[in-house]
Amino acid sequence: MHSKKIQVMPLNRSEGDLEIHFEIDDGMVSEARSAGTMYRGFENLLKGRSPLDGLVITPRICGICCTAQLKAAVKALDMIAGARVPDDAIRVRNLTLMAEQLQNDLRHTFLLFTPDFTSPAYREHSLFEEAVKRYRPLKGEAVIPTIRETKKIIEIIAILGGQWPHSSFMVPGGVVSVPGQNDIIQCRSLLANFRHWYERRILGCTLARWSDVKTLEDLDLWLHEKPAHQESELGFFIRFSREAQLHQLGNGHPNFISFGAYEMPVNTGLKAPSAGFLFPPGFFNNGAMNPFDQEKITEDVTFSHFKSHGDPRHPFEETTVIETPHDNTEAYSWGKAPRYDGYPAETGPLAELVIASNPLIKRLLDKDGPNVFIRQLARLIRPAFLLPAMDCWLKETGVGNETFYQKNEQLENGRGFGLIQAHRGALGHWVTLEDGKIAEYQVITPTAWNASPRDREGIRGPWEEALVGTIIKNPEHPVEIQHTIRSFDPCMVCCVHTIEGNRPIAKILC
Amino acid sequence: MSTTLYWIQGGGCGGDTWSFLSAESPDLTELFDILSIEMLWHPSLSALDPQSKEQLDRRILEDEIPLDILCVEGSIIQGPSGTGLADTLLGRPKKDLIGALAEKAFHVIAVGTCASFGGFGTDQETEATGMQFHKHDLGGFLGKKYKSKSGFPVINLPGCPCHSDVLAGTLSALANDLPLELNETNSPLDWYRIMVHQGCTRNEYHEYRVEEKQFGEKGCLFFYMGCQGPLVKGPCNKILWNRRSSKTRVGVPCFGCTRPDFPPRHPFFKTRNIEGIPIELPAGVSRAHYMAYKGMAAAAAPKRLIKRKSGI
């Protein structure tokens, strides 16, 4: 019998609350919309304020990626000031953001993503009992050490930047702190401890052994090599995901965007895998790699409750004029649709590793396309790339005679952008200053890319696309929806919307 | 008997939750074990499916499950135009659920500045307010007369974010039925009677008026850089952040995030002053005395400080 059902599902553990509206047609998702359910209005707070105030206000957009917001904010001001940022300041900025990223990747995996493996939907899964043992909230054997180790690694941010969350230690021209040798030694110890835990518990092997895994055969070889690999968090995640067939879930657009992560200091012993970045910028479009050019970013408002100015505009040209929902019956979102060269694009750790041409990720992508399994796998293995770079940069910090801050001209007029890779992907701040005040402040968050509504061509945003076509095995427990959305590591406090009546109207606030 | 705890988020960034995860000795999970706290719901940590969550809410509201401690994070969003629709749960204003839970709770804790006083969004279309204060004024969302079942008003734990030790200590006191002395904004005196300035490693610079005028100079941030450490209450330099440091210690000014009127309109990185004397002086200090004292102190400043050799 043909059955069609429309459901609204609140989705917690999405760093802020989110509701998914989806239609199930004969057991398959035929349409989907995502609606964040809260609006805070940060953009308005910034207009008319002193230029440096963005360094205090934008980190408070998000309690888990505040250092990322700070870095995007400061890079926009660096550009306006024409600042030359000393190497040691670049290192401190990178190191603190990397520490926050380690925290994010592990907390997302074991506090936000894998608790779904304890859902009653998996009662028949052969690893269900062990999943409950590992992932039970606040009690699981993977959860408790994750809480303990992640709070230690962010001590690096407190040593170099005062506190976490919500510090403002990055300023145009560098950082305010002047870490001494002992501060750096403390950071190195924290890093060594974290690495030890990551190797022993998360990978089950050394970083060196893991770096040999480049093909699908390598992965199987690694998994079956020894019990330590199978029993590690990575090994268990792979085994559980295979039986649950997560690689068949959450297929989306084959487009990925990265703004480039962790710019290299001028003088460093670390080899840059690509021009000036640890993870290169780029746009991967249906199998082809393209160089990244921020001029090609536009915001489309066809399905958003904003006045259209005709063609989609670049963020510097974009103004936000609200249109009441009934004026435009097609619109269903307060979110604008970011597009690159006209295309929607997924962003996040998977996008970073695809654009960095990581051999294992590329082969998995070639085999199955983008999916829940490789999104989460990319997040879980990303620390393996950060840890050696952090070690190198910590050793180099404070060794030369350079300062951590270079004084600049007063910030009066001009415009600049700060584009970084935050933990969830591409984050951009576009700032315009007039007469020493903030005139315009546009933020496009990673979740804005991933949770984008349709554009004027009717093309869905990445996670809308990833949901459509999903087979729901048990309508009582639609874990497939939860996995798909959570695999994007949604951050709804960054990207928040509002509901009016029963129509989802979504507003990207930041 | 376990103590039940329900955590709800209004207009916030989640920072108080992530800050709470930094609790140490005991850490979060140990603390809940020691205090026999049963966490009924936390939006970032719970794995209840949506149906069970709805059932939980219903059972609490119908008095089938006792609610011992309600933690509220984030502001109460009342806008636009009083509808509360800028923050909803299943189409209904979240504030309605927060209000209904507050009627059932034995204790209510406002975690962070937004939940305490409104914080971000108080002057905007979101019409944000605090649980029982709107900035400096008693009232807020629940009104002046509100008392939880314990007879306490909403206990405010301001800070952006709230420090994990402050929340852990407050939970411990409540779970053990220990008396909790509150200040004029209903915050526990244990953490909100001292100034942020106390314990700052740059105190000696302040003492002799060795000023920082440019980032990274290692001086006192109070005179030019906008530091509010001597003006606001908070334990940042007593219990430190992440067990390591504080903003003022590394050279970031205190932005006064525990203040009921945070965030202020004036620039964060600039001290409003008249001829080098800040308009806002350390709490309770007379201008004439302060000017005389600082003038003499600056003259008495030792060279080792002026040369910034103290290594802070």
C-alpha cells in the first residue's frame, strides 16, 4: 500500500537545536527541509561598533568553535590594517585553533555522533551491546576519556590565550600574549599526552602505522592486523559502520569546498603539502579540482525570506533586507544559499581531505560517493594530520627574536575578509569599516553551506540533497536521518533560524 | 535518592555547556556520581529519542517525575513582538516550556550571563531577557516574586561563559542542602564577592600604575586597554580558567562579562578616561583619593617594573 507521511523531528546533539521536516514516501525520504529553531541576531550587534569589538562578539556566536570565529574575525582586520603578522603569532593562532579542533573532532564523534549507535533501531546489530558500553552518554567507555582528554588539550588555548571558551587574544598584527619558554614546555607536554591517548585508544596504533593506510586494501589489512586495531575506537567505528552500512547513507552533491587551513609561517621546518597551507584551499567539482577564488562566492536568496537584488551577490555586495514570509510564497528559509561558481558545496573535514587529495579518502569517495561513513571517518582521522604539525610549531615558537605582535595603523576605513577552515568547514567573515566603525559584517558559516536551502535553479543544499532518497528502515526510529545530519556536524547556534506557525522559516544569523 | 537535573538551552551559544565539560577534580562524570545526580536531559549530551523526550517533559509537568534542579543556559527569547517565536520547540515558544519547568523545579540555576541577565539580544528584535533579571533590574522572565519550590529565587551564575568550578560548586551545595549565600544579583557570594582583578598576576603593574598602551607590552590593562578587572566581580583570577591562566594574565583585557549589562555599547579594547584617569574607577574608590594615590604610586614605580622584567 502506498503511504506518504510528513514528519517533524527535533534533533538535539547538533550544537543547538534543529528540526528536520521530511516526507516519507513508501519508506523513502522524498523531500526534506531543515529548520533551525532559534534566532539570536548577532549581525545587528556588530554594526556601528568599534572595529576590534568583532574580536569579542563573534567568538560568542558559538561555544564550541569560538577560536575559529576569532581567527576569521582577526584575519579580516589584518587585511584592512595591511598587517604583517609575525611568524610566532601565526604559530600561536594556528596552535590554539588546532587544539580547539582536536577537541571538536573527538567530542563530536563520541558525544554527539556515536550515541546514535545506542538507538533501539540497532538492537539486532551484532555490536549493539558493545556500542552501548562505549557510547552511553556520560558513562560510556569512549565517552569518559573523551571528556577527560579534550578538556586537557584545550588547556593549550588557556596557556596561550587566557581561557577557553571565549577569549579574544588574537588582534590585528598578531596575538596579545607573549608566551615564555615554560609556557611552551607545558603546551608540549599536553600535546604529547593527547597524542599518546589518541594513538593508544583512538587509532590503536602509532601515527606512523596509520599513515601507511592509503588504499581500501590497506584499510582491511590494518583492521585485521591485530586485535588492538579492531578494538580501538577507530576500528570499532569501522566495524559497526560496515554492518550498519553507513557508506550507503547520506549521499550528497559531489562538490566540496575548502578555504584552506593553517597558513604556514614564513620560516618553518614543516613542509607545506601545498602552497602555503597545511590543508590547501580548493573547489572540488564532480571529480575535478579547481583553484579557489573567493570572488566566486555568492549568496542566493530565491528561497529565502530576503529581498532579491536580481542576480546572486558576493558577500561584500550583499545586503540583508527582510521580506515577510507571505510576500514570497516560494521562500521557506531565512538562510541564504551560499554558492561557489553557482554550485552548492559540502564543507568540513571530508572536503578538506578530498581537496588535500588524501589517498584513502579519495579512494573511498571514488567507490561510494560522499556518505555518512567517510564524513565521520574523515573527522576521526583528521587529528592524525594535526598532531605532528602542532609538535613542530610548538618547538619553533619563541625560539627566534621575533615578537608576537606588530603595531599597525588605526583601523578607520576599508574592507577585508577572513577566510579559514573552522572545524565544520569553510568559515568567512566579510567586514566593511567606515569612519572607524563597523558598517557591514557578513558571516558565512560552514553550516550555512551544508544546511543551505535551494537556489534559483532549484538545486538543493548539501544536506537536503543527502537526505532525499534515504531508505528509512524503522519509521519509529529513523536513525538514518539522524546519522546523515549529524555526519555534517551541524552547528545550529552558528546558523540559526526561526519557525513561524508551522512553516519553517530559517534565518542564518551569522 | 538521586537528584534529578534537567538542562535547557534558550538563546545561547552552548559555551556554558562546553565550559562545564572542563570541570576537574571531580570532573563532570565523577561529580554526577558523587552527588548522585541523574541527568534527565541535556540537549548536547542526551541520547533520548524525540518521543521519549516528549514523554519526559509531560511526566515532569504532570508531577510524575520530580525535578530537583533546572539549569537554564542562554537568554529567554521573547521576540519578535512578544511571541517568543524566535526560539521554538516543535512550533511552540521555548520560553513556555522553560516557564512551566521553572514552576516544577525545586531549584533553578541560570547558567551564564545570558540566562542570568539577558546578555546578547536584550536590545534587539529577539527581546532577550534573563530568567529573573533584565540587566540590573529584578524581574526578567519569571518576575520579581518568583521563587522556586525551595524558596530560593533563580540562582544566577553569570560569566560568558560561566566557570565550570562555579557551577560544580553550586550544584554540590544544592545537592547537599548546604546554605548558599547570595549577593544583590542573586549570585553565590563564594564566587561573586571578589573582583576579577584580585589574583591577577599584573596586580603589581596596577599598583605602581605601569600602564599597557599597546598589545603585548605586559603592563596593567586597566588604564588604556579597556580592562574591567577592578570593576566587576568574578573568580577568574582566583580559580583560573582551564586550570591554567586567565585573560588578564595573558594580556587580554577583562570585558566585564559577569556584569548585568554585558555586552556594553562602548568599545571593548578602550578605557574611557579623562586625561589618563579612567571614568569608571575601581569599585568603591573615591576619585580624589584614587588620583592622589596613583600619582604617587607612578612616581614610586621601581625600575624593574618599568623595564618590564617581571616575566608576566
